[in-house]
Amino acid sequence: MSDPSTARTDRARSGPDPHRPRRRLRPRRWAAVVAVARAVLIAVGLLTAYFLLPLDERGTAGASALLVCGLLAVLLVFAWEVRVIARSPHPRLRAVEALAATLVLFLVLFAGAYYLLDRSTPGSFSEPLTRTDALYFTLTTFSTVGYGDIAARSQTGRVLAMLQMAGGLLLVGVAARVLASAVQAGLRRQRGEPSDRPRSGSDADMPDREDGP
């Protein structure tokens, strides 16, 4: 007869590796680190461009062109991110990265438009705006805090503020739902499931017919 202690030792050696679940989590953790790092780099890059680009020489036409081109860029980036999320092996992480990039681009765009408007038309706001002030006003408007220390006085400034408010509501509401749908599509694609559609009566009876005699 074999020694019980020896048999237990052999099973422990030949059995499943106790560290295997940790190995399975490592790729996910690494993907999360990469997604967070990319989101931070994108945000830092956009903010750096906002503070370094030569915006002082542009007038009202430049502010309008920046706003229009920037909004188109936001839409294009968002549409591209939705496609990438649906095909990504980590759709949830990709959605967080996409939302961060789209949000920062949206805020930087309006901050630049406010700054250019104040430079081209002094008195559009309750006080002269630096780039930091413009970004501060953009964040307070987006977050609906509204401290009241900086306010739009001109009609153009108020129109820009209203556009940002409407765009912020769309970004938080509609864009979040679109990203959630893209995440679900990506998860279904990973599981090999068909598109989300209601099953017909004949399809619903298929498993019963296959399980039957």
C-alpha cells in the first residue's frame, strides 16, 4: 500500500496550480493600468496643447472656426471610439478611456473658444480671462456649480455658454448611453452571442427540441 502522505504530496504536485487564478487576473490588471495611463496621457496632452497653442492672434472668426472644427472633431473621435469599444477585448476599460478623452476634448474646446472671444471682444465676460480662467469657467459651467465670480455678459458669450450647457447634457446623457450600448455589444461579441434581438417562438423552442428524445 502507498503512503497516504506521499499520495497527497503527489496530488499537490500534479494538481492545479494554486497561483493560476492570479495569472488570469494579471492581463486584466495590466489592461486596466494601460487604459488609465492612456486616458491620463490624452488628458495631459490636450491640456498642454491648450496652454501652448498660439491662440492670442486669432479673432472672432478664429474662435468660430475653432468651435466648429472642434465640435466636428469631438463627434468624429466619439464615433471612432464607439467602433473601437465594440471590437475591443476589454470594452469596459476602453469605454472609460473614450469617455475621458471625449470629455477633456469637449472642455478644452469651449475653454479655447471663451478665451478667444474675450481676446477678440473685451468685456464679453465679467472680468478679463486668462487661459486658466477660461478653463475654470468651462468647468464651473459644465458641473453646474456656477459660483458667479465669472459670468458671460455679451450675447455671444451667453450663446457659447448655452451651447456648452446643451452639449454637456448630451455628453452626460446620450453619449453615456451610446457607450454603454457599445460595451454590451463588445461583451456579446466576446461571448460569441448574436446581436441583441428578440428571439422568435421557433427559436425559443429549439433548446427544448434538442434536449428531447
